[in-house]
Amino acid sequence: MATNGSQFLAEPVAPPKINIPTSKETVQVRVINQEIGLAFSMPPDIFFSPATPGFTDLSMPIFAFVISHGDHHIMFDAGIRRDWQSLSPAVVGMLTKMAAFPPIEQDVLDILESDTSGLGIGLEDIEALIWSHHHFDHTGDPSRFPSSTKLVVGPELKEMLSAGYPANKDAMILDSDAAGREVVSVDFSQGLQIGGFAAHDYFGDGSFYLLHAPGHTPGHMCALARTTYDEASGESTFVFLGADACHHPGVLRPNEYLPLPCSINPSPFPSQRATHTVCPGHTLQELLVHKQPNKPVFELKEGPMFWDIILSQETVRGMQKLDVNTRIFIILAHDKSLVGNMPMFPKTVNNWFEEGVGEETRWRFFQDCESVVLNKSS
């Protein structure tokens, strides 16, 4: 039941201030979806729990990002390389065991190189490749970039890069990833904090921040990009690049700052959207195993997918404090609910706020449960 006079099914807790430094400077953010994604499925129970009707398959897109600051271009993650068989034996062995692992006809770098829109950004224009972390579905193939392209990594990863395969037969990364190029380890010791995350101002003008968000792996990073600035109001909008801090928006939402609303419009269910039907919040609440409208659908599951579960949980709590802000749009690296619902490369995602993308997709992940809801109502 909704609290008195509230638009939510539980009274929201006021989130702490996130203290993003003021700036008028912005970057352009372009999202590349490596099309392998919707065929790349993994069992949800290795990432989160509890088992929830409808969420029985984790079909994962793979997002990478081109960030442009005037004539300066960088990438944040680079997807899976097309020739994944050239990865280290440790990774190839793992992928070979995935019976449904699909062939890759085009990788992120191919998509960038084959663009015919006139954007004019090629591999030779990328000044830095930033790895959110070292897993195969984010690293791409750095050896394809010119030697002038820096490789930027979290503070715990530089040492790992000095011992890749074949020097280290058990390594997940390759010696060739860093060979012949500058490797930059991000310094988070300068005291800048954004929403509880140690932050690094990448361009030095408040347009793009790297955030220390360990847990999934050592040195895991997220990013915060300022996408618009309004001179009249002094307000900005942001895109938060969540990488693999979590693998499903149901780990973030609902929460104490952002409970389930009394109604969701547009509905997360395609059949209701087609008829402009509003979805009652209690319909979604009944899908939750715990039935609590201010508790996330899922919790992170301790196991091999999270190097440090405690740090992972802290990272998620930090993201929740940002997620409640309607001027911050969180893009997780594998959030399939965003596919088809936000502009993709070569377009920018900068106007997401004006276009209502954040509000329209906030609860869209519940679409996986539509068959469960329809069966209950029939």
C-alpha cells in the first residue's frame, strides 16, 4: 500500500549529497552495442539471487563507449575481440565450455572502423583505451590500436599487465595488450570523492570522471560523464558507465532511496505499452520474492563472479545513491533492457534527459517477467 500522499509504495529515504564538482564542460558519449550480446547468455544464479520467476536467462548485450572531448577521443571498454580464440588459454578454455557461445562476426573495433556516417573517428584517433577491468568481454584487442594510444587501467592492474600470457601461462590477459604502448595506472589518491567513490578528473575540467569501484575485480572502474550543462539553471546531466559493478538493474532497484512507484508509465511490459496501459506498482511488488517495495529484486551472489563481495556490495550502494538522481542515467555494460531504448553509435546519448530515456527505462528490466504476470492474470 502506498504511504499517505506518496507516489511510492514505501516512503523513500533522502539520499546523501553526491557532491559532483560544478563545471560547464561536457563530453559526447556514444554507445556501441556489440551485436553478439543478445545471443550471449549466462545463468543468472552465478551473478545474483534469489531465483525470481521470469528472470531465468541472462541474455547480455555488450556495451562499449566512445567519449569525445572536442577533438580528443577515448574509449571506455572495447567488448570481445572477434578472434577470441587468440585470447589466453585460460580464457579460451572457459569460453569453449560455453556450448552456446556464438561466433563473432564483428567486434567493437570493427564497428568503429566501418562507420560510414561521416563521424570520422577511427582507431588512429583514439588517444586512450580505458579498461573498466581486465575481463575478456571488456578488453577488446588493444594491439589493433596504434602505439600512440595509451592503455588506462585501475590502480591494481598495471602489475598484472606486466605478467600476461605467454610469460604467465595462467594469465587472463596477453603480453601483447600492453606491448609497445604507455600504460597509465589511474591515481585515486588525490582526495576527490563523488557519491562515496574515489574519483579522478580525467580531462581536468569536470567533464569526465573515472571512479574507483572495486569488487567485481581488483581495480574495477566506473565512469561519470557530464552530458549537458544548462546555462540558465546551472544544472547538468550525466551518464554513469557502470561496467560490471553489477550485471542487472534489479541489483540496484528498487531501494530505500527509490522504492517501487505506485504506478509505472510507460509500463515495463511490451503488451501494456502497446495499449498505453499503466502498470500498477503492486503488480511488480508481487513478483519480488521478499515482497518489499524498497529492497532490490536481487542481491549480489558470493562466488567466482565477484573477487570481493563486500567491496562489490559497497559499490552497489554507492551507485544507488546516484541512481535516485533523475539527472544521472546509469548504463550497465550488460543491461539488455536498454537495447532499442537509447540512441546507439554513431549517435550520441547526450540528450537522454530531454528525450525521457532515463525515466522510460528505469523499470524496463521487469519486462522479463511479463509472461509470469500474464499467466497469473489469465
